[in-house]
Amino acid sequence: MANDVWGYQANSGYQAGTDLAGYKVEATDGHIGKVDKHSEDVDAQYIVVDTGPWIFGKHVLLPAGTITSVDTANQTVQVGRTKDEIKNSPEFDKDQHTGDADYHQQVGTYYDNGTRGV
């Protein structure tokens, strides 16, 4: 199941090849920032969100499986997590963690198990 979190949900509305950079990102309880970059790599699909002033300019990595919908008309990405769940996610440093398999495993475990409550 851990790999499921690294792929877009079939009903999310995401279409391969769509550039999500610049899209607004909404948690279940409000706006969290904009997509800084995204990856379409097999078994490693994710977005990096620039949270701006919300968490003091922090960037967070969200596995594609957390995305519940992509609205291309309004350039908005909805994620099925609360602001607190995202705020408490493993610290992301784009210079150190991009492509780091151990970090991806830690994030995958957090989002697949740690915040689901199931």
C-alpha cells in the first residue's frame, strides 16, 4: 500500500503531462500555498508546495496520492489533508531531500499511515 500514496488517484482529475506549477493548493480546511514543482516519475509522483507566509516560507512535499482533485480551469489542487497534518509533515529541504529514497519512505509512511486514522 505504501506505493499507492506516490501515484495520482484515478478520480483526481489529474491528466499526465499537466504542468501543475503555480496552481493554488487547498487543504481540507483552507489555502496552504502554491505548487512550486511536481514530479510524474513512476512510483514517485508528488508536488512540492511553497507555503509562503503560512509556515514561514517552508516548502512541503506532498505525495500525489494525497491529491483529491485537480481543477485545471481554476488552477487549483485539492489535497485530502488538514493544514495541521501538512504542517506536521516531515521537514522538506529541496536541496537535500529531492530524490532521497529514505526521505520519500519517511514521507510515504507519514501520509499513508500517520495521518489516515484507519
